[in-house]
Amino acid sequence: MSEPVRPEPVPAPPGRPRLVSVVVPVRDDAAHLDACLTLLARQTRLPDEVVVVDNASTDATVEVALRHGARVVHEPRVGIPAAVATGYDAARGDVLLRLDADSRPGPGWVEHAVRVLDDPDVEAVSGWGRFDVPRPWGVLLATVYLGSYYLLGALAAGHGVIWGSSAALRAESWRRARPHVTRTEDVHDDLDLAMALGPGARVVVDRSWRVGVSARSVRPGRQWVPRFGRAFRTLGRQWRVLPPWRRWEVRLRGSEGGAPGRAEA
């Protein structure tokens, strides 16, 4: 089988960050990772590095990552919050893009994110998805699931929130937020990071920035019990730092972004 043709990188225009890192946390998901990294190799704007965070995998995850030329870092503490934070810490880019192993980015995925972050007022951008179930159910499921998540998340955070299957933020924003994110508890890392950016942060939810994604995370079953538990833990932790009414007070006053709890006690 012939190797896929790698597109030529798009030259970065003046003012665009020079280095782009894609962070992919993964645990025992080699087959999905292989498909994801294959699509990253076909981008119109190739990332400068792909950082695969091996979260104590026992399958061929590391071998797959190395075969695709990714840089592998290891995080032995099992859990996405620890793995993602380790990946962001290790990344060398000015812009940090985030995918899950089961994300399926189209060819313009990297280029689109970098273009959105050309706006100096935007700290992060979060995308939309289509779940891998027969049409039209994949689109409908994403509309209900992501629409609810973004609406309720924005009410809780005071601004747009991040969906981990397709997200990007500035490295400087990560460095500001990193002391305030959760690494050890079982929380939703994407919501936790969005809230740690502070109520003055500008997070863009871009419906045109789409990825395909496995529907395994939204299938009915007992998995929803721990998922709701993570949501409540995330909100409880961040609201102890800065409750929602104070977040909206800061937001409506037009205050600058900053780590919550440092802007106001």
C-alpha cells in the first residue's frame, strides 16, 4: 500500500505564531490513534510537532505514535486531566491544538485554528463535531450534545468553554492558567481549563471548525453516572475559587482575563 502524499506546509504570514503543536492524550487506543495521526499528516498546514501523551498504555499506542513521527511523552498517572496537562507542558509551540485519539480532523483543521488565533484578542477556540453514526443522526446528536454543553458551560464559566475533541489555545494562555487547572482529580479537563482561563477570557466556539468523532462517549449506559460526577466536581472546584455570579460580574464589567481567584478573592 502506497504512503499518503504529504501536503506542503502553508507558509506562516507575518504575525502568525511560528510553531504549532498538536497534543493527543491516549490510553490503549492504538487503532483510533493511527487513523487520527494519518489525518494529521494530510493537513494543508502541517503542525510543527505532534505530541502524543501515553497515559500508561498497554497496547501498541507508543509504537503507532513513533511510526507516525510523533513525539511521545509519558504520564503514568491515569486520567485525561493529568495526561493533557503533561502534553501542554511538553509542547514547544506558540499555539497548542488538542485532539482526542478518536477525533477525525479534516485537511484544513490546523490551518483554520491558526487563522482564528491570528486575532490577538482570542485566547482559545473550540470546534464542533459529527458523531460516527448514520446520517442524519450524527449531526443531530452533535447538535443536541454539543449545543447543550456549550450553552450550559458558558452560563457556568461566564464565557465560551472548550471541547477537548477539537480545541486550540495560545501557549501563553496555558502558562497563565496552568497553576489553576486540576491534574489529579477526576474532572472534565476541557471545562476545567476553560474556567481556569478566567471570566475575562475570550473563547470562541466555531461551528465551522469540525471534526468527526467516535460516538462512544455519548452512548447510553452507566458511563453517564461518572460523567455527571466529573461535571459536578469540575464546577464545584472552580466555583470555590470564583463563583458564577462573580464570574458574570467580572465579565459584564469588561475586566481583562486572568486566573480566577487571583483577579478577585
